[in-house]
Amino acid sequence: MKAKNKIITAILLSAGATVGTALINKYIKMSAISRNLLAQPEPRCCRWRLGNIYYTKTGTGKPLLLVHDLTHASSSCEWDSLIPLLKEHYTVYTIDLLGCGRSEKPNLTYTNFLYVQLLNDFVKSEIGRRTNILATGASAPIVTMACGYNPDLFEQMMFINPDSLLSCSHIPGKSARYYKFILDLPIIGTLLYNFASARSIISRTFSESYFYNPYDVNPHYIDKYHESAHLGDSPKSVYASVQCNYTKCNITKTLEKIDNSIYILGGEAEQDIDLIIKEYTKCNPAIESSTIPNTKHLPQIENPEEVSSTVQMFFN
């Protein structure tokens, strides 16, 4: 009888802990998205085969597609300060990649090739002609591969602080697959994701990695990134895929063969940016580059005027 009571007690405690954790997860999500900070006055939607893609279009002139960094908290809001400076010269498109921002976030494994297909399909269906493209960080290798698969869709390309070629070649290992398995668990995996995407973690990332001067970080941007990290059905899926290297792809061979003009724009204080530029130019000597002083990973937020000037100089 005592053993039976112990089993019942253990079951009740486990059920209570599970329900409690699920309620905590729900509260974290609802509090993060309650302010609707990522809403745009004229949102557009592209119906893609794996989910609806949120994008914006503004301005007049040659098309210019802006692709945000590939992280679980990133979205097209990273371009908010740059768009007003570019829309007088270009038809500016911004896209929230699948699994990011306001686009759908299905529960699946996100890969480099998935995003390559998405970009190529988006250019064909929504832009309809060759486009210049500007991409940040981990999205630069995706744009490189997209151009490699279909160079006729792209004209000139600019990368802001792209991933190193060594980083691009990482593949999922045993520990990464095990970590992804845990993150994919419905309740405990979501709780771990909520820890990793807490506002305090995002704030630290801005202060230590994204901005040259941590005192220049606007809390409004942190709130937007925090909201982006919790919107949608399965925001943790893209986090698991990125962290476990499923979105990586060796781009060296493709980069060597590309004939399109490429420009690398670095934040002068970005870690290893000089070495990364040397890597890329060694692979493709036609690549041009420059850096912006007193900026780090997101110069389009820290110094949008200088980024706009460089964009217009290169794309014109």
C-alpha cells in the first residue's frame, strides 16, 4: 500500500511540475509578444510552400533586397534605421526569413538549402527581376549559395560582417544532434529555449557583440528582438537548427566561381573581421571591402548614414 501511495504521489508531482512548466512557458511567450512591436503599417505576405513569409516593399528605383542576420531573435527590424535613407534611391524589400520575425515558424529542421530555395523563390515571385542584395552575418553564406544556384536572379551583393568561411563549414556533430533532440522536446525544450532567449540574454548580446558602444544600445531594439524570439508556433526550431549547425554550408567552391560583384562591409570592432575579409578575398580576389569605425556587428543600426553611403556608392 505504501509503495502504491509513493507511485501515485510521484505521478501527481510529475504532472504538477509538467503543467507548471507549461504555464511558465506560456506566460513568458505572451508577455514577450503582448506589445506587438514588430507591426508594420503596410505588411505584405508571400505564400510559400513551407509557410507564409512576411515582407515589406517601399521606395522607387532598382530593387534592393535586405536580408537580416540568421538568428532566432533577428528580423527585418534590423533595417528600420536604414530603409528611410535608401527608399529614395531603390525599391527596398525586406524579408523575415522562415522561422524568424513575423513569418511563419513551423516545427522543422531549418537548413541552408531551405533558405536558398526561399530566397530564389521570393526573388522570382515577389520582385520579378534581377535584384541587388544586402545580407548580414549568417545570411551571407545563404545568399552566396542562392546566387551560386541561380546567378541570373542576382546582380550585386553586399555582405555586412559575414560568417567566416571556417564557421560556414561546420556540420552537426553527435553532441549537436543530442542537444537538438532535447530542444525539440515539447515542454523542457521550450523552457531551455526561453532561458536562451530571455531579454537579459538579448540585452547582453547587444552590449557585448552587436554594438561598439554598449551605452548606445536602445532598449526599444532589445524589446523588438525579444518579441521576435517568441512570436509564432515554434520559434525554438530555428534556434535549434542554427545552434546545431544545420544551417551551415561550405561556400568556398561557390564563392570561387561567382562572377557577381561582391562587397564586404565590416564593423571595425567586429571580432576577426580583417581575417574574415582576407579569407573571402583570397577565395575570390574580385571582392571589395571596407570597414566602418566605431561599429561592431550591426553598423546598419549603429551608423546607418555611413552604411547608406557605402551601399549607394557600391550599388550605383
